[in-house]
Amino acid sequence: MIRLFSTTVLLALPAIASAQSVSAQGVCPGSVTIDVSGVTPGGIYAVVTSNVGGSTVVPVGGCAGNDINLGLSGGTLRATPSADGGGNDTLSPVVPEGGCGLYLAVLDMTSCVSSPSIRLPLLNVDAYEARLDGAQLVPAVVTNASGLLTATVDATDNMTWDLNANSFTNTFTTAHFHNAPAGQNGGVMFGIGGDITQNGTDVAGSGAWAMTGPDRTELDTGAIYVNVHSDVNGGGEIRGQMLPVTLLSAILDGDQITPTVPTAASGTATMSLDQNDVLSWSVTIANLTSTMTNAHFHVGAAGTNGGVAFGIFGDLTQVGTDVTGSGTWAMSGGDVANLLAGDLYINIHTNAFGGGELRGQALTD
């Protein structure tokens, strides 16, 4: 067994085509099995991780200066094991909480060719969100303010949460988790106002809540809501009920385009699907070869091309070779079925590659 998270050597920059493959299975935090194939038989290879997709160049050693297809940004060298006589290896690291969800790739230190990046299993948590507005308060409040609180809860009932609200023209005073189902008012369970700040009309913050077993039961039965208070609306400016969501993600690269395209660009997408079948998505891309011309969700299994299901181009912004953006999609029942079956992918089109420069299959985490 190797200690995958012990050595740190920073990497950074562009990429090319790959031949190796790597896969990971397991529960995180905990034991994860990483299978490696296609490296030089008996040769040394490097295991590299990053918390974001991007691109990397090796700064030191025999592969120094080589553009590689790690699909990582600001990568960290974790280990340099040896492959067997067939060019294969299996690693069984115990991955700590901080390693869950990291992107991972392997680099053949003989050929200086790398695998596409994959993602380690995400933290074994349940996900929730609350969409906040004035209409959910009892009685309702007329306000332009709105917000989103996202949260994950682990197996020991520890919650981590993140809040972002905008158009908050009144002065923020405090915020809490309250105990009551939708349409009813309830008492305070946990205060979060001390972790939230206001900057102009934006209100944001993040923190943690060590929940009890009964707290978790209330959460899972839909009986907890978030209330953000203001100087004008002391009883609450915006409110949102905490409800479970399904988390998904996608790694975007040229290798998934059918047929594949040679590009140094790469990206990531994160998504959450709520109980009303609204998909919230966020995309980050680096090193596009030319101007982005369109972007969509398409219907199709991995390795097959399909028609457009939903356009996202209008919510993306390109600055130089980088693209970022986020939005929502009110999905139909058929859309949801395709999504959960792994039959939706994101395609980023450019002047250089009209059929798509980057593609990533949307998969549940």
C-alpha cells in the first residue's frame, strides 16, 4: 500500500495526446483502488493530482519541459511507483477527506506520455441546497433579494455550507437554520450570521454545523429552512427550505470528442439536480485554441454523438483562452432520465473545431 498523499512537488502548464489509462474505485475518505495500465513495462510512472482541471507541464526530471495531457492545473506529484512486466499496476491508498474529489492522472516517466485525468471518489456525503427568496417567508416579503445555500453532510452528521445571495439592498443583520416545514415558521436551530458578510448588495459566507442525530432527522424530513434577516425585515428578508440534491460532474477534454481532436484545452463542470428537476451547472475551461462559438448539453452515451438537448453558450464568458460560466436548466422527465443514465454530455464548440473542441460526459458523483 502506498501513501498517496505524502509528497508534494508542484507542476504547471500545456498538453498533448495520451496512451495510458487509469481508473479509481472506492469510498472516500477510505481505501481507494487505482488501476493503471499502458505504461512502460517495468518502468517508473508518476501519480499527479490537482483540485481543478487544467493543463500541466513537467518542470523537472527526464520529462522536464514536455507538454503532457494531464488535464490538471497546478498539479501535485504524489508518488512514483513502478509498473509490472505488462505495464500495469494497482495502487490501494487510503485517501483522507482532503483528497476526495481530486483530479488524478499518471505520467509515464520513460515515454513522457500521460493518461487522461479522472476524478477520485468524492467525499461520501449527502448534498442539500436551499433556494432563498422572499416568497417563502410566512408571511411573504416583497424583495428583489435571492440566494442559494449549498451544503453537504457526512456520515457523522457534520454539515459544511456555503451561502451566496444578491440584490440584498437592505442591511444584513443575521441568519439561522430554523426548524419547520415549508409554509410554517419555526425556532432557531443553529446560527450562521457570524460567518456571513455583506459587500454592497451581495451577502456571502460559509461555515460548518456539527449536527446531532435528531437535527439530521429533521433535515432529511424537509423540516429545516434557512432564514436571512435584514434591518428592514427583521423576521426574515429571504428564506429557503433545505432539500436533497444529486451531485454530478464532468471532465472536459478533446479525447472524448468523436472522433477525437488534438487540443491542449481542458475543463471541468459541476452540476446539481434538485427535486424540481432543475439542474444547476458551472463550467470552467482553460487553454481553448480559438474563439468559442457555441456550447450545449447533448444527448448521447460516451463515445457516441447526439443532438442538442439544451444550449448554455449565452451563460458562458470567454476571456483570452479561458471560459467560465454558470446557469440553470429546467429539465423534462426525459432529460432527467438521460442525465441519470449517463447519456448527457457537454460540448464546447470553437472556430478551430466546429464540431466540438471539448466534451465531457455528465456523471453522478
